[in-house]
Amino acid sequence: MSDVFAQVRKLVVLVLVVGYALFFLLRAAGDPAYVIAGMNATPEQITAVREQYGLDQPLWRQFVVYLGGLAQLDFGVSITTGDPAMALVLDRLPHTLQLALMAMVLSVAVAIPLGAWLGARPNAPLRRAVSGVVFVLQGSPGFVLALLMIQLFAVELLWLPSVGYDAGDWRTWVLPTMSLAMFSAPSLTRVIAANVVEAMHEDYVRTARAFGASFSVILWRHALPNALLGGAALAGVQFAGLLSGSAVIESIYGWPGLGSLLLESVSTFDFPVVQAEVFVIALLVFAVNASTDLLFKRLDPRLRERS
């Protein structure tokens, strides 16, 4: 229970810090009235914008009103569409969650067996070659891999659509999912492989060998489960990163998620939507990290003893 209260305190601090930063960073970029009204706006239009958004009030009063709206998750309306900013963000959220979850599942499904295979005998020639490929993929930009897959599977082979999203056509999910998975799977594979190498030299593995356990039993029943603890920590961080950092991939494939909405809002200076989206992303990242932390304390008795 104390762990839950600690996470709640962190959440309160996060909300206050993010809310404070969103309010003052917007004003640090310049007068919001000029940004909202446009560069060619007349003085009368700028005055009307200030009155409409309460920018003619003292700064402290604006901040109080802003905090009241923040407590109600009300960031105002979109400048470009006139719709509530939070409603636009929540409408895109399920698509980002779907893409991040599919990419994380594919990444884990590839990284666990591949990492275990690489870590079992890391000095074998074939495994060293595969490790080199994994290393190269880890250093390759995600958008480059995405463009290469579009060229191969959509343009050359005509197997999959290049862009667009259709909830009823699973083919539109394949390339975005593979692009994000190829961004996260290599580093997860290398961590699991390194942990397996370390686990294979532990005392419990020597004991299993002494009792006549086969190599496959030692690897899959003894070494790998212990190696997955470190991999699970990285997977939690990666999932949070997929939620907050998939803007480029979503834009390339026309995926209607938070990332593409953020780029659209920034390009049109739609600050209410930007504020709402940054706030939601911060809460998502916190939720994933907090859940990972609590899960680890349940899985690893050593962490429970320290806490």
C-alpha cells in the first residue's frame, strides 16, 4: 500500500510540473494572441482574441483559471476545428494504444527467443553474424526502415498498402507495427542475450548441470526466466517510448494516432490541442513506468526487501 501512495504523490507532482510548464512555455514562445490570430491580424482582431481567451487578464488570474480547467481536464477548444481539445486527443488515443501494443507484442515475441538463442552460445560464428545484424538494426533510424519496407512490400511486391488506416483491414496494420517493432526489438534482444550470458555462469546453472539437466532445460527453465527481469524493465520503458515517440511513423503511414495529431497541431499552432496531448502523453508514460515499477517489486523479492 505504501508503494501505491508513493506513486500517487509522484503523480500529483507530475501533474503540477507539467501543468506549470505547459502554461509558461506557451507564453515564453511569444504573445499567444499573435500566434492564434496570425501574423497578418489587425489590432482589432488581436484584441478580440485576447478577450476571447482571457489573455487580457493579469497573468496570475490566467494561471488560476488555467489550473481550474486543468483540474477538469479542460484545455479549451481547438483553434483550427473549434472542437474541445481533450475530445480530439481522446479520439486519437485508442489508435496509438493499438499500434504501440501490437508493436510491443511483436517486439517481445521476436526478442525473447532470439535473445535466448544468441546468449546461449554467443561465440558461435552464425550467432555472432546475427548479433551484428541486430546491432546494425539498433542503430538504424526508424523512419529509414519504414521507407525501405514501404518500397519493398508496397511498391515492389504489392503485398501491403503503403499508407492509410482501415479498422477492418488488418493489412494496414502490418507495416506500421513492423516499423515500430524493428525500432524496439534489437535493443531488447541484446539486453536479453547479455542477461542470458550472465545467467549461464550463475551457481544455480552449475548446480543444474551437476544434476544432469540438459542444455535446453538449463536455458529455457533456469537461465531465461531470470534473464527476463532486466528485459521486462526495458520493455516497460520501450512501451512508454512507443506511446510518446511514434509521431514520425504515424505520419509516414497516415496512422490516425496521437503522434500525427501532435505534428498537425504544432504546424497549425493549435496550442490547446498541443497542451492537452502533452498532458495525456505525460500521464500515459507515468502510468506505464509506475506499473512497471510495481510489477517488478512483486516479481523480484530483493526489491520488496529494499523498499
